[in-house]
Amino acid sequence: MKQERDKSATNELNTLAADVVRLSRLLTREREGLPAAYLRDEGLRKAYRSYFLPANLFKVHRPLQDLSLHPQNLFSRKTLRVLDIGAGPGTASLGMLDFFSQRKQRPALEFTIVDQVMENLREAEELFGMHRSKRSCEASLKTVHADIAGMERTVQGYFDVVLFSNVLNELFACDEARIGKRVTLLQRILGRFLADSGSCIIIEPALRETSRDLLQVRDSIAEPGLHVYSPCLGKGKCPALVNPRDWCHEDIPWEPPALVQEIDKLIGLRKDSLKFSYLVLRKDVLSLADVCGPHVFRVVSEPLVSKGKIEFYLCRAGERKLVTRLDKDAAPGNHVFENMKRGFVVRFEKLMDEEKRFKVGKDTTAALGMPAGKDDGR
């Protein structure tokens, strides 16, 4: 009997692993063949819930942390209304629930999640109930079975947070005019549903194509009415678009649960970090640069280590440039440099600008440039 159970469990795991591979290919190498409502496929839906959801859930934490630094103390209000568009099984909403469960400041969360796949909404209700019971957060969930056009006719009111998590890249995917169409859609949706003090969080895959598409949306939508709050540290066109080989994404260390590790062993992958691109849009003109102050840069590369030096790419206010520190120039004031990672916000003093690159000298000081959040209970 035990052998039969073990064999059955092994077969189930192998089937799940095969579906993870199938979904992974559709989301990466075979994107042109991705069906419009691919999670109607039961195997793909199980693969997403078991393997992709646990990681995707936490990606919304980074933009929420950025928003917690906004001078208007956005999360101090009694209630936050959240609209999650193309929500799947409610991944980003679950991530928000987890984020606020770790804070002293806990507004009541009213989620409205929209998806065109009814099976996704049923799973969202189940997962939401499970997560809410484990966390001391006041939260409610309303599901809407609709595509985006249907949602515009059904959903009412304004929202404090509008979520597009891994959705935008799937809209007009093979259309040469996709950037303009996505911008038009965002302007219409946010004009209709985003509160005046609200925030739109867009999360996309970290693939070069999808990330660069998001950067083009960023450049096109940054006009009167909508402004980029983060992750950018300044206005102007994105410098990563100058070189077609460049793109911008986060890469945050992550400890995968046991099931994800088991699947990785079977399929030869290693899901040990959270890779994604994101954008936070608001109607006010403040940006993360206003919060962090002057002389700050965002690290937008891994460390580039060669004999006698360490280098990174830095970005700020439309400028993307290499920064170099020779080993002989290491000093107590710049010891942060060798520990910098992609996504860090760093403040430099006495940084030397050599036109084509920056240089860290012995007198240069470097410190983490992101202030503490408004809620020290995290």
C-alpha cells in the first residue's frame, strides 16, 4: 500500500514538473504561442499555483515599500481599496495581504480582483481565505468575472491601488503598435478607476523584451496627469533604452519552499531569487528621488569584478553610467561599494565624474540612500 502511495505521489510530482516546464516555455521562449486565457488549462493552472505563485506573491513588496516612503504617508488611512486587474488566482493581492500583515500600520484592505477565467477566481477565493486566516489583517475580497472591457462596464468607484501584475506584457503581445495601445489602455483605466491620491503598480517579467517594453510605456506615459514615482530616481527618458542590449529589472534573493526546490531538481532550474521589472505611477509629481534626496543613484547591474577593480552601472535622472572603484582606493568611507547589489539606492559624496564613467576615490563616501519606511514594524 505504501509503495502504491509513493508511486502515485511520484507520478503526480512528475506530471506537475512537466506542466511547470510547459508553462515556463510559454512564458519565455514560446511567448508568441501563449493563449489569451492560458490558465483555463488545468495542468498549467496547477503549475502556476504550485511553482510560480509562491515567488510572484512577494514581488509586490518592493513597490509597496517604495510607496511607504511617500511624504503623504499613503498607508495611514483607515481603508485601502485595491483593484487587481487580470489577477489570475489573486497573486498580487495575496502579496499585499502579506505585506500589510507584517506592519504595525494596517489599514483595512478591500480587494476587487478581476479575471476572465472563472477557475482563477475560485482559486483566488480559496487562497484568500487561507491567507487571511493566518494573518491578523482586516480584509475583504470581491471577485469580478470579466475581461478588461467587461470590467469597465461592471466595476464602480475609485481605488487607492490599481495592480497590473504580469498582465501588461500579455496585452497586444504580437502587435507592432503594442506600446501605444498599452499606454492608451492605461490612461483610460487609470483615468476611470485611480483615485487622485492613488497609485498604480505594474509588475512585469524580467525578460529583456518585456522589460524594455515596460520602459517604453514608462517614457510614453510620463506626461501631465500621470507621473513615475518609482523605481526611477528622476525624470527624463530612460537611458537603458539607448542600447538595445540593456534592460532594467530587480533580482532579490529568495528562499524557495520545499515543493519548488523538488520541482527544480526534476527540471534542472533554480528559482532562488525574485526577478521582475516594475513601475509605480501616481498623479502627483513626487518621485522616489524627492524622498531619497540629492546625490543618489540606483544600482542597475550585478557587480562587474575584474583584476584590481569592481564596477557597477548606476542610473539617475536619465543618466546611466559605469562607476569604478580600484581596489587600491578602498577605504572605510566607501566600504559599502563592494556589497552593493542590483536595485540598491546609494548616496555618494565626492564621486568623481570622468564623463564616460564615474570613479570612486579614497575620499569618496558611499552609503545606502533609501530612508527607513514610515512603519518600523517590518
